[in-house]
Amino acid sequence: MSTEPAVELFVAQSSGPHERTLLVIHGGPDWDHTYLREPLAQLTDRRVVLPDLRGCGRSTRGLADEQYTPAAAMGDLAVVLDVLGIAQVDVLGFSYGGLIAQRLALAFPERVRRLAVASSSVLPVPTNAFEGWHERTERLAAEAAVWSDPFLSGAELTRAAAVASAPANVWRAEALPGYLDRLAAIHFSGEWMRPWQSGILPGARPDDAAQRLSALGLPLLLLHGRQDMTFPATLAEEATKLIPSARAVIIEEAGHMAHIDQPRAWLDTLTDFLA
């Protein structure tokens, strides 16, 4: 769907009304969109568009390392909107996808009606953000061991890390089996890992994001789990002090994968925002 180099994105779509489209940007990177299908499949009153980013899922892989950048991924999504004939869209960005979603809104503000940033952050994460949270350290220990395993690489490493980090990403033990089932169905890759490990992957967070989003006045939802161990929930609340058009909703008893821990509360909040 783009040229120089040629990139084709796999795009899943629901059959809702064209004029009520929600573009969903998955995280990872090196994951795909499938772990977000539920509860979003219940949004029958709108069209939901779920692309796999370049290098991810069933989209084009094998690009040069320097072709995996947040700016390139954002540009691909703008092309998707062109191809689908969508002039204006609501956007949901999840985790790393929340950073790309902010870039899309800032680059093409006329094309974004509302922006939901879920399990992500507008503000930078301080180095001491999780200091003293011993349970987080315990839940992440298995993932740390995976990343240091010299025998794992590529998609195999991405999948192993995702599985090992599951107890950190999902807060409620009873939600963990269903989450592991979702992980088993993901088409993991290791494309973005290469530039990240070599130190050439640019940062995804837009410069001065809070100030620039505030100037846009774009309706902004910061949707978060209270027990998120990747992006602190407090940053969502702090961002609303800098962005008058933003509101933060923190879901209790929910981790980074808040849509899995508390799917009804998560979907109801998103539905209210998009109405």
C-alpha cells in the first residue's frame, strides 16, 4: 500500500457503517492486531479497521532495518485511510500503537475526529516510575530471563517474551488463561526487534506531545488499567492537567491488558467516548 519500498498491510475490517470508522493501531511492535479483536468485535454500530503494522502479523516483512520506524508506520496508516476512502476517522492506539496514534493525529489533525490512547502514555515514563513496586519486579522476572537467553531470537524470542510477561500484563489471575490463548494465535515477528537491539530504532513518542495535543483541542481519551506495569496509570491523570480536551479513565483491577482484565468496563468507556 506504499512505495519505496513497497509495503502491503494486512487489514481486518468489520462491516459497520463507513462514516463511523474506528482505526485501531496495535502495540508490540512485532505483534499483530488479533489480541485486540475482543471486545472490539462488539462495536457493531461502527466499522472497525485493524491493520497489522509493517513487519508485523501478515503485513510485509523482510524490509531493511532502517525501514522500521514509527514515522514509516504512521505514514502507512495514512495510506490505508486513503485506499479505504476514509476522510476522517476515530483512532484507538494501544500501548506502542498509542504513540503511533499520537503521531497520526499530530501529522493529520484534520483526519482524526477523536483519539483514544489506551495502555500507553502522552508523557515520558520516568526512570523511577515503578520504584518500590516489588510485585512488578516479581511478575517480570520470567520475562527478563527470556530476553537474556542466548538461544532465542526473532519471532521465537518475541513470542517467548510475550508469554513470560503475561502475568505482568494481565492483573487478574482468572483472566490469564484466556490471554495465553490469544497469545497462541498471534503471528509474532522479530522485524522491529533488530533495529531496536542495534540501537537505530527512533523513539516513537512525539516531541512535546502534551503541548501539541493541547493546541489541537482534539477530544482525547486516556484509557488505562490501574495496575499497568508498562506505562504508569498516574501519567494518564497527569496528562489531563496539561491537555484540557483530555480525560483519563483508570480501570481498577486491570493491568496493561486492561481490555482483557476488565473487558466490559473498558469497552463501555470507549463506547461512551466515541458516541
